[in-house]
Amino acid sequence: MRSRRVTAVGLALLLGASTAACTSEPKDPAEQRKARVEARIEDTFSRSQANCIMKVLDGPTIQALDRTAKLRADSEAMRIYSNAVIACTA
């Protein structure tokens, strides 16, 4: 049941969140990707939870979160993201 909740939270985050505009947008594509994902996560979680989650996520997971609004439930990115949410919100 907890897995469904985490999946639902992750999907809601990905589907419902929008990116925040920033006047000092990072120029590096990886930094831009990270900023977009971080803004979406901060829309759903507290700042401290979002910071914790971002520390756990690796480059490929951030890229996957930035690329799609619907991670496959059995994907490595979903596993890493779900574990981060559980660890940082428990």
C-alpha cells in the first residue's frame, strides 16, 4: 500500500507541478535540468524535504524526472525517486 502511495505522490508531482521562472537561469543543461526538477519537487514538498530528496537523486534520475511526467513503475528512476521520498518524508 505504501508503494502505491509513493507512486501516486511521484506521479502527482510529475503531472501537476510546473517549472518556476528564474531571471538567473543556469546556463549549463545539467544545471537547468536540476533546477527544473528541484522547483517541481519544492512545489510538492517542504524546502527541507526537497533539499533531502535532491541530495539523494543521481544525474540519470534527475534527467528521467525532467524528461517525462510518467515514470514507469518498474524503472530504476522510479525506485530511486520513491526511496528518496520515503527516506526524506518519513
